[in-house]
Amino acid sequence: MWLKRYIIIFGILFITHFCLIIFIFSIFDWLVLLGLTYFCLLPAFLSNACMTFAGKFPVKLYPIDGGRVYKNTNKRILGDGKTWNGIIIGIFFSFLICLITSFIYFPLADITIYRFELSSTVLKLFSQEDILFFVEIRDKFNNFLLRILLMSIGAPIGDLIGSFIKRRMGKERGGQIFLIDQLDFIAFSVIMVYPIFPIPWYFIIFIFISTPLVAIFSNVVAYYLDLKKVPW
């Protein structure tokens, strides 16, 4: 039941955001916003997704909390589901995939958004600096590497913080708390990278409206692929 409520709530927000942008600007602006947002967030999503593969490798799993309980309670600090294996796998494969993708993208790096004849509404919605940072990664490759590294690290840290909060609220492994499971990883990634890469407010709005829907969909898929114990 809760899953349907989440989908309805964020579905309405997503559709409202879509209608507002195309009414004020155009559908093309919304598509550009969608593409640039998830191009920016790809490291966080990959890191969060790749962590689920840790249990599929035939190696011993090492829980981060080492089996310890929190202070004078009998509840685990994090639980068996949060392992060093998952963090290492998530960060490594996220960084590797983004790095490979960047080299595939290099032949197209000189074709910036400005070389297309876009409507003037795009320039009202986005600043030149925002667009060029996303598109022209060749001249700012060090910044690009730092961004994907920080986001790849930020996602599992956010997931651990979310897990810690859930344990303190009495939720066991697989327990559900509104928004924490869907936004913890992306929220901390944005916070961690913000000092060196301040993401514009309109991207942040889109992030927090659309990420819960993407997270729910990906978790349901992972559940049916037997990569997760629960579909959230």
C-alpha cells in the first residue's frame, strides 16, 4: 500500500513539474533539464545500484559495524546488509563506468549545446556556465573526475546514514521509512559535491521530485532480479 502512495504522490509532483516547465518554457527545455540532471547524478545512481551486487560475489562479507550494537541497546549499529564489500564495489564500478563513458564521449565533446540552434528559452532556464560544465568535460577533466569520485563516495555514505537513522527508529533490515530509502544516497551526494560543484537550485528541485520514482522503479527491478531482499 505504501508503495502505491509513494508513486501517486511523486507521480503528481513529477507531472506538475513537467506541465509547469513546458507551460513557462517548452518541452525541449524540460528534456534538457532531465538529461543534464541525470548526466550529473549518474555516479551517485551507479554507486548506489552497484552496491547491491556485493552479495553475489563468492567472497566473505564484512559488515561495517563488525556485528556491534549501539550503546546500551541490543540493536545493530547498521546491520549485516551494510558491508565494506558493498561500499568498495559501488565506488569502484561507479567511477570505472563513468570514466569509460567519458572517453566514449570525448569524440563528441566539441559539439556543445550552443552549437545546436536552441530556442531562446533554454538560455533563460540555464546559464552558459551550467551547460558548459556538463557538456565540455574535456577542458575540465580534473573537475569531472573529482565530481564523479565525490558522488560515487557520497552515495554509500548517505545510504549508511539512512540505515543508521532507521536502526535508531527501531526499523530492522528491510524496514521502510518515508523518503529516507529513496533520497538518502542522492541527498548526501549533492551535499558532498556542492562546495566544489554547486548544483543550481532548479536541478536540485528536479532531483528531489524525480529521484524517488527512479529509486522505487530500480529497487523493484533489483528485487525481481533477486539482487535485493525487499522491493525498496
